Amino acid sequence: MSDTSIFDATVPTDGTLANAHERILRMKRAGVFENITGDINNLKPVPSGITQARENYGQKGRTASRKQGDNWVVTFDVEVVRDSTGEIAQDWLIALLGIANANGVANLNDFQWFDALSPSVPAHQGSFSVHAEDTSVGFADKASYSFTLTSDGVVDDITSPIAGTGAPIIESVVGSPNPAATGKNVVVRGYNLGAITAATIGGTAATSITPIDGRTVVLEVPVGAAGTAQVLLTNALGVSAGFPYVRGA
């Protein structure tokens, strides 16, 4: 009689199915990696192994190879968002289109990608050449672009940006309106934001702190001068790294 115990004990793994949008893509701008995932679709990082042929006595004349690393191609699509004047509202997209239109080293930019929820999934970072294709084909179609990033040199394995002590991690700061001035709100997104005990903008305590969930908190901008201000968040486990935000007066 056959043993069916292995089959009988096979059950789906408990939990929630992972979604593709739970991967994060960051683009480096002004020395800081900025999360651009909210505006992109079909993010697909594809490695191709770099191998080195080898032969030794133990292989008995058979061919063999060892993987030395990976080349990477990362593709994604973007739908264009315009403001009330008709200008593209995604300033990172304007910057990326400029890079794609450039030549030589000006066509390169640093990117990193990682799992949004699990720090144990491998994370990667490297320099990439940027190619953009305008995929808008009809008058009634949404304006859109398709991007291809091709690795330039070594793409490093990095510690996931969401790994750490449990202290807050800031991914983005967006004002409403933008830039936000005194008395207006900024929406801060990132990780470990569910129990913020203190927040400062440009060294001054935020007028109010409104937690939304573990990934989002809203701050009221305190009195201060217009210009670049570091946003810092604190919880019981530590203080975030400063995130630069250009505020209004």
C-alpha cells in the first residue's frame, strides 16, 4: 500500500499572498535615494548570470562553470501625472527623462530595489544607464513612458533599507500643498511609523503628529524659514536618519 502521508500533510502556507507592488524601487537624487514606486507599474528586475568556464580532473573532462556575478536589466512603466498648468507633476520623472536623454556618464544614475515588507529578501544597488521610450500612441491614451535600466559595472547586494533596530525609516516627505509652509501638512511615508513619539522639521518640533498607519504619518509644519529642512522622526526604539524637505515660510 502506498504511503500518502506526505501528500496528506501538504497544505498551503499560512499568510497573505505577496503582491508585485510590495517591491520598492529607489532613484538617487541629490545624494539621497528617493522612493519612486508609487508612480510606476510592471517593475521587473532581471539578472543574467556571469559565468566562468572551468575544467578539472574531478569533472572527468565534462564542462563546468561557476557563477561570478550578475548583469541586470530593470524595466518599469510610468503613467504621467500633470498639474493644473499642464506641467509634469512628478519632478523625479522630469529628472529621469533628462538622464535618459543624456550621453556618457550623464546617462548613468544609481538605483536600489528591495522587498517592501521583508528585510530577509536580497536587496540590490548599483549604477545603471537609463533608456526611455514614449509609449503614448493615441490622442485619448494616457501619457506614459517605458524605462529600461541596464547595469553599468557591479550591482551590489546590500542590507535591506528596512532592516534595522525598529527605529523610523523615512522614504518620502510630500507637502499639501507642496512645498508646505507654516500651519500646512506634510505626509511622511516609510517604515516603523505607527508609534511616533516626536517629530521635528528643521530642528523645530512639528505642531502636530497624526499617525495614519505603520507606513504613514502626517505632520503639521511649525514656524520656520523657507528652505531645506531635515525631517526627523522618533519612536521608542530610536531616531530616523534625517530626510531633506524644502519647506515654505
